[in-house]
Amino acid sequence: MKKPPALRGRSDPVFDLLAQSPHKERLSDYLVLLKPLDGQGRYLPFEDLRHRWAPGLDTRLCWALVKKARTAQYASLLPLGEPIQWATFVLTPVAQIAISTVDREATTAALAYMSRQIGEQAHFSYLLNDLIEDEAISSSQLEGAATTTRVAKDMLKRKRLPRTPDERMVIGNYKMMNFAWEMRDRPLSVELIAAIHCVGVEGIDDAKYSPGTFRVKDDVVVQDGEGNTVHTPPPAAGLALRLQALAKWINQANNDPLHADYIHPLIKAIALHFALGYEHPFRDGNGRVARALFYWSMFKNDFSAFRYIAISTLLRNAPVKYGRSYLHTEADDLDLTYFIDFQCSVVLRAVTGFTEVYRKSLTYCRSEPVWERACSRKRCVSRYQR
């Protein structure tokens, strides 16, 4: 039997520090930190972890131990920015649960099974048509649209013309979601990204959005609510080439579980979502395009139930966490785990909510008389929205 190689003489700066005073006196307190997750299985950023370490420990050394454990589990995901930097990620428990859930509950086959089980197709179709509007409305509200959900739904159902820029934003997002569905069989391209933007923002304020036109100057930044710059996108020079590289990565057939480079479609779709926000290719409207491309990617990979699953409804209720998941990734050398983990938690809640609506709808259809079912529809939808 071949013996493992001897490790004597091989120096590691982190462990060398642990062997020195005063750190070696608290060696057990330090070594317990040598793992990517905290004690509750969470992948926390530095600003949260530093408050959870035992008093008296060296903060830099604590973080070095956490990063050492995470680096050992990193998987390279995709190149971003200029100069190119590889985004990495760790597959967390939340991500694994989300992957398992969408595989069971959100495929085209699962959606067809739900429809067959309901039996009364008109009832389920009414329910789904109501849910498909939620993403367009909540995505618009996430971008600042001031219209209420009730007014927006009434506009979409009655197909009346929008009266305000905010209502035009809702209509644009609704068209963009339908366009993403119609384009699900197309490969990703720079032209498709531009077309999605054009469909979503054209006619709202063309001078502000420049529909379908990529930025050509480095005068676009992302600011927080107080006007502080929190993200400066990569330079406009080379933007089209970087988007071409992103499209090539998305179009690669690396979703075969038997291949070593396998990446689940949910992870790729979330990475695409992040990449569009990071590149910020348009003067405005980048967030809604990024979310539309997430949906397009899920549609393309045969997760048709996402046509009726509104992630923006949940993102709208947690905009600070949504924004911080971007910032934590950028602050920590493009460790995309923060963004993936948060998005997976949102997807998990959204898919679970969708399946609960289905189960309640199925129960009502089997137990209630026909004349009572119209009220059941409203109860199903209102409970899902809560």
C-alpha cells in the first residue's frame, strides 16, 4: 500500500499563526471556525460572522480560517468583468433543497400532471392566468412603480391602456415575461438580450431607457437609497464581447449530470441573473431584464411552471436582502454563493407557495359544488399572495 506523502516542512501561513502565542492558547476556539457554514448551516458574510466569533479572538485570523474552508470547496462558475475575474460558489444546503424542489414541482411534466389532477381545466387556467400577472406587477414595484397591485391587475385583466409611466412599466414587464416565454427555444445572444430590454421598456420613457441600446459611456452607477454608489459596472468598452462570452457560457450544454462540468439549470439561471445586474449593460431597466432572463433560462430548461411562479413578489418584500446579496458577492472576490443562496431561498418559498395553491385548488375542486368554485379561486390567489 502506498503511503501518503509527508507534509513536514510545508508551511501554511494560517496554521503558522495558530501555532504562535497568544493564538495557540485558544486553538480549539479557532479550529471550530474552519468550515464554510456557521453552526446553523448558514453561509454568512464577514459583516455577520464577525459578531458571532468568541470574544478575544483575532478577527483577521478567524476570517482567514473561514475563507480557507470555503476556498477548498469553491467551484468555478463563470468569468465576469474587465479584467476578467472568475466567480465561484459553494453548493449550500439551501441551494440543494431548492434544486430538489424545482426538479420535483416546477417541470413541464409536473405542471401537466397538476392540470390533469385538477380535472376542471378552466378553474386551474383561471388561477394560473392570475398568478402570471404577479411577476410583471411585483417586478415593476421592485423597480419603483407606484401603482398598487389591485389597480395593476385590473388594468391587465381589462386590457385597458396604461395611464401613467408606472402603469406602462407594468405593461412592459408583462410583455417582457411573455416574450421570454416565446423565446425559450432560442439560444441566448447579445441580440436577444437587447430585444428583451426593448420589449420591456419601449414606450415608457425612451429618452431615459434607450430601448434595446447598450450603454457606450462609463457614466452609469448603482446607488442605494441614500445616493451612495454601491456598484460601478465594468467599462462600456468590450461590453458586447463580454455579453457574447456570457451567452456562449449559457448556451453550453453542460447540464448533463454524467459530465464533470455539470451545473444544474437553476444555478445557471441565477448566475445569469447576477451577471446581467453586474454588467449593467443598459442605462436603466437592468434589474427587470436580469429577472426576465432568469425566467427565460428556466423556461428553456423545461421548467415551465416558472411561468406562474412570481419570485419578484418575494424580492419586493425583501429589497434590502436582495441588494446585499449582490454587494456581499462583489465585496468577497465574486463569491457568488451569497447571491445564489439568497435566490435559492426565494425560489424555494415561491415554488412551495405555488404548489400550495395547487393543492388547495385541487381540494376545492373535489369538495365544493360548481357554483362555489368562483369564490374558491379568489381565496386560493389571496392566500398565495400573502
